[in-house]
Amino acid sequence: MKKSHIALAILLLALLLPLASADICPKRVVQFNLIYETSEPVTLIDYRLIGYEEELCIREIEFHSFERFECAQKECRSSAFPRSYSRLIINFSDRERQSEVFNITNYGTEFDVHVTDSELIVEETTPILVVIFYAMPDFALFLMMTIILELMIALILVAVLDKPMKVVVAVLIANLISFPAFWQFTAYSPESGNFLILEAFVVVFEGFFIYYFMKKVMSIYQSLALSLILNLGSFLSGMILMFGLGWTTVIRFVPIMSVVIIISILALTYLKKRYSDRSIEILTISIMVLACAVTGLLVMDQLSGGPLLSAHKLSCEPEYYADITAEELQEFPYLAKAITQGKFIELSREEEDRLLDHIKAGQSEQHTSSSPQKLYVRVKDEYYEVRTTWI
């Protein structure tokens, strides 16, 4: 393969860098569908999802900072890790109800929650394909993105170390073996200690796998170092996605990255007179990868899903609220859907800002002492609390 082809391949693959979330656990949301079987209509007020460390259910497990649990009137969603002992507690307008202890087996698990007059009955209804493949669309996406990212890094290292392209093939085969195993074990053992052990095992396995087929051109130390670099880059990209990069975060990096690229181009002009073409080529490829990575982050941010909107009916008039007329409700169809359907409604960030600004402006006429923490609206003589989440 010609060096120009390698550079072009790296440039194209770098556009997908921000989408790669390799070597992170499955991220599918756990879904709870609320089915009401009460003698009288009830309104959901508050909710909790509790995990326990042992079967006796004495010590609760604290949620991690990136775990979430949110509810609308007819559904709940959670990004919590799978746990053997979990309990659902929901406070309704008439009383509090809780479930028996149940097991969240995998990411992507789905439950039907029957709301009776006295309790919550949780029944797992996960489709068989999700049980087998652990949310196959996510699995396939992350597998492909993992391969793309690690092949991109491998191509750079092959160009720098002047190794044969067979190394890239060995990296590809190693990923096809290690990633499905990593995904499956992580789905059942999401604890941080087990996660690090699995990650270390993947590094060692891929290192020895590459060495077995490339022992004539690479030492065991080079193979292990290559595996470590591949997985470290993959892991860091995954962590960036796990904790999220918002639009404002990305924007802050654009001026910095632009300055870096401009200075690098000027430096190339100077270095071209002093160093070999190979050094210039490697530096140029690195700059292209960096620039494409930033571009990819911006594209990813624009293509990513927006926040989820929910409307919670109130049993009494709140201290302050914004009046939403029938005409205004037509301007915010996603709010109307959230009210009528009782489920999470996805909307764009621009729509979210427009709706929240409208509600805050209406509330400010009644609530002037300080900025209100909660958002309330009155629609057709009914009162609702409006919430947004990013599960």
C-alpha cells in the first residue's frame, strides 16, 4: 500500500474518531413501562431505583455520577449498571408503592411495571434478541467503531515504525475475538474493579495474539506496547463519550485547536527545509488526524439525540406557573405530546431552550424574589411540572 493511500485512509477514518466508544460497557438504557391497574386514577410524584449489595437488602448501593433514573407518568428509564438486587419505589398522589426485589440482568433490559392499588409488580419483558445480543444495534455500532479507531491508530504506528501492513490485519482479527468477549463479561460484571481486570486481560491477549502472528517483525514487548496504545486510545475515546461532551465544551476547544493547526502549518513550512520528507509526512498526518477529530466532534454533537421532555401532572396549584394557551400549545407540540402520552418526548436543544425560556418568562411575572428552581405550567386548567433529562 502506498504511503499516500495510508495517509488518505487515516484522514477518512479520523472523521469517525469521536464516534468510537471502544472498551466501555454496553450503554443501553433500562426501560420500565408503567401499566396502571388501580381502582382510581393516580399521578406519579416521586421515584427511586434502589440497588442492594446483598440478598438481605440491608445496605444500599450508591448511584455513580453518570447513572440516571428518571420517570414520566407512563414510563421510567435508567442508565444504572445491572444489579442482582434492585427495588423500585414510586410515590403517587394517593400513596407510596414499592416492588419486590428484582434482577437487572443486562443493559437494554425492559420491564413492565404493573401499578396496583397496593404495590408495584415488576415483570421482565426483554425481547429475546436483546437478551442474546445485549442490544445488538449498540453492540454492532461499538464493535465497528472500535475496529475503525484501533485500525486508525495501528496505521499511524505502522507508518512511524515502518512495519508491514500485516500488523493491521492482526489487530483486526484480535479485535474481532476480544471485543465480543469483553462486551459479554462487562454486561455481567460492570463493577470498576472487574472492568479494569477485563481491560488488562484484553491488552495482554491482543498483545500476545499480535506477537504470535508477527514474531518475525515485532518483539513481544513491541506487541504488548502496541496493544496498550491501541486500547488506551480506544478507552479514552469511550470515556469521553460516557461522560459526554456538550456543544459548549466542544466550542471552547475550537479556537485552541485552530491556533494549534495554524502554528503547525507554519512550522511545516519551516521544517520542510531542514528535515526529511518522512518526518514531514508523519507530522502532517498527525495534524490531519487532530483536525479531523475536532471536526468529527462537532458533527457528532449535531447528530446526537436531544434531551427528553416529560410533564408531571400536579394535584394542586403551585406557587408560581406559566400559562400556556391553546395557541401557544400548538407552537410547542412536543409539550402537548408529553402531557397527552405521559412519556418521554425527544426534542432538539433549540426547542428545549425555546420552551424553557417561554416558561421561565411566564413564571417571572409571578415569581420575582429569585430564579425559580422548578418549571410549572397551566394547560387547560391543569397544572404540570415540566422536566428535561438526558438519559
